[in-house]
Amino acid sequence: MKLKWYGHASFLVTASNGTTIITDPYTPETSGYEPIPDTPNVVIISSDNDSYHCRADLIKGNPTIINALELAQAGGVRAVNGVTFQAIQAMEALDHHEHDPDQNGMYRFTVDDISVGHLGDVGNPLSDEQMRFFAGVDVLLALAGGHPTIALDDLEALIKRAQPKLVVPMHFRTLRYKPRNTFWIQSFLNYFAPEDVDFACATEVTLTREMLPEKTRVLVLSHAC
């Protein structure tokens, strides 16, 4: 499996059989990241009304689009291109500083025997049900910038309970990201011992089941767009 970070909450996951999945595409003009150039088989969005997470319409080609919130509300499971997607409902921060909080969906799927979990746009401590949803996930795509998404203390609680093999941070402040209301990556990395953090120094990595660590590690990617 290949994992590529475009920026913000958007990734490209490429299976060994060629199936490609893009998560939470953003609006370039508001996010500051460049347009996503790839043409995937599947696009999954955490909501349909947040310009930082829902822009499946900007993705080229003719992908199957999955709305994680709608999926969660309709039973929570859907198989597309041989990949089973699961979703659970979530909310933006109830004390959102800019607008009333919106619903969204968190989701997970498995590619090449590696389970990937995405925190969508959740902005509150996770409930027991939401915690259980991420149990056993191998790679957690984690909202690491603080408000208006999940507080870092609450994210740490999820990581300690779910015990993913890899935590890949996203949704944090970068030189490209236009909004200045999120933390730089170091705020999140302060929760980990330096020896448990790896910097890929690349926008894309290849992962296999055999490569996954026994104990949780953080893998920081560079943004591609």
C-alpha cells in the first residue's frame, strides 16, 4: 500500500492491485494547497458542506464518491472496488469559534491487509462507541492541529486506547496552509518521545504489513500540494 499526503486532511491511498482512494479533498483557494492532480477510483468525504473536507467535485475522472456521514447514517458499511468502508457519525467542535458545529463522519477501510482510520473533522472527545470504532486500526490519520478539531489531550486518549501501529498527523499548520488557527506539528509531537517519531522527508511512503511497528510510532509526511 502506498500512502501520499496532499495536505490538510487529504490523502491518496494506492493498493497493490492499483485501486486508488482519495480522502477529504479540500478547496485550493481557501486551504492554500494546490489542486489535487490524481484521478482515483474512490473519493470519500467526511461531510458534504465543509470546503476543507468535501470537494469531491474537484477531483478529475469519474470516481465513486462516498459521503462518510451519509454512510454512517445508513448503516455504516459499504463495499466499493473490493474495499469495505465503515463510518461513524461525529461533530465539529461544539464550541467552534467561527460557526455552528456541523455533523461529519469518521471512517476506516482496509487495503493490502492494512487498516486505515481517518478522523474526519471531529472536534470533541470521542465517545466510547467512537473509541471502539477505531480499535485495532493499523494506521490512524490523526487531526493534529487542535481547535477547531479534536483537542490534543483528547487525541492522545484515543491513541492510547486504540493503539494504532502508525499515527500519521494531518490538519496542522504548515507554510502552505492559509488559515492560522491551528498548531504547528511540534505541539502534537510533544506528546511523544523523540525516538518514537519518524520524519519520512517525503510526500509518499510504501507500507506493508510486515513493516508495521509493534508499538505505536508517529510518521510525519511532507505535503505534496
